[in-house]
Amino acid sequence: MKTISINEIEAFLIGNSEDQDGGTGCTVIIAEEGAVPGVDVRGGAPGTRETDLIRSEEMIQEINAVLLSGGSAFGLDAASGVMKYLEEKGLGFDTGFAKVPIVPAAVLFDLGYKNPSRRPDREMGYEACTNAYMKNYKDGSYGAGTGATVGKILGPQSSMKSGIGSYAVEIGTLKVGAIVAVNAFGTIYEGDKAVAGPLKDQEVQSTESYLYQGLEASFRGNTTIGCILTNAKLDKSQANKIATMSHDGYARAIRPVHTMVDGDTIFVMAKGEEICDLNILGSLSAMVMEKAIHVAVKSATCGILETFSNLNVAQ
């Protein structure tokens, strides 16, 4: 098994667009030839679009893109810009009258980071598509991760800056990768070490410890949203199962996870002919998702909050 760039998984184009002054952005994953979708929504406060059609029994078998966005529910508007771009490219489900791009989306809450009146919109979604074709995706505090933060139990002022991260591997000819915008209520762990979360005296604290002491999860501005990309050959029921198994990656890296103040969601996009045992693919998907979460917090760039890199340089 070797580590590869997320951009090395063929059939997918990834693009960011952001408003750094406003503190928000969005990320699009485009499948020009379509991709078999899966999704699993676990958080108690999700904001999503077009997830019902991904259910195994529904008619649509392929989607054209997935959008991950900041802006809370307002950010879903950016999906209309993705649709506009893809329609101009002649992509979408052919109804016989028009081609309708199928663009599921999920949002995270970043309205409290900088300017709550600045949100991803139609223009930003369109720009993310343009950037996807320029192949300039990068990890860090960009795209959907622009306003992402983690560890809010002591209030947003004690949280740490996060971002969007990716991680991918190749085993033989099988490729699987994850991209995730980490805006969790909880603390981020790498193994047993807390690497990002609520800060007290410049030390990362355990969110669970505060919960067990009776401190309420009162801050509702959270949610981790991600997508698994693979060249495995899957049908919708299999892709949905992979989405479910991928949440193990969330659970390993985020504690607590899937809370009532998170809207944790994972999509799957599969396009390829590689035959793979679902147990293997599910295990790999959870692993790359966990690693992508670590990348998201470690690649966060300076803003108005502390970052992993600054904290570790200081130590």
C-alpha cells in the first residue's frame, strides 16, 4: 500500500473557492462521467441536499458532483452555481427536455468564525467548479474548510482553527481517498494524543471530560462533512454501506462524534472497474478518512484562532 495524492484518483476533479475576509468557502468534487453515490448522515443537526435520491431503492444511479460548503443552510445555495456550471458543460441527468445535474451537498456551520453575513453562494459554487478544472486543490483553511474550527465546548474563543484535508492510498490498482472539512464540536485525536480541540493554558483539552463533568454542549456551530472517492466498481447499496463504514474514521479521530450539535455526513463517489471485497474497501475508507481529518487540522493556517502548527512550534 502506498500513499498517493487525492488528485491521482481518476475520474474526479476537486476545486475550492473561498472568501477569506468573510471566513467561509466551498469545495466541489466533480465526476464528469458520473459516479455511483452513497451517503450516511449521522449527526443530529445536518444540513443536506439531494440525499434522499441516493437511497438504494431510488431511481438515480449516478451523480455529477458533490458539494461541501460552509455557510450553514445558506451555503446550500452554492450548489445552484455547481448546477449552472455543469449544465453549461452538457452534464446531468437527461430528462428528455433538459439535462439536470445531480449535485448532493452538505454544509457546516461557520457563521460565527468571521462575518456571518458572508456565505457561499451561486457565484462561489461556480468558481469552485472553474478551479476544479484548473486542478489547483489544496489542503488547509480553504474551500469548505475556510471557516472550520474544532473543540467548542469552552466557547468558540477557546476553539482551534481547522480546515479541509485529504488522504488517499493505492493497493495494486485499487485507489481510495477521502476529503473532509473538519468543523467538529469534539476534540481531534491521533491515536491517544489530542492534537486539536478546546484550549486551556495552551493545552488541548478533552471535550468528553468536560461533558462528563456536566458542562453542556451548548455551542451548535459544528459539523464534519466529507466524501470518499474510489475507482472501485460499486452499486448504490454497496456505496451506501461504504459510507456507513467510513464513519469509523470519524469515530477514531473525533471524540465525541455524531453529537446532537454536529451534522456529521459522509458521501461516497465510486467510478471505476476495480473489483474489491467490501470489507477491505470499508476498512480502507475508514482509515483514509481518519488520516484526512488529521491532515485537515494539521494543515490549518493562521487566522484569528490558534493552529496546530503554531501550538507545536511554541512547544
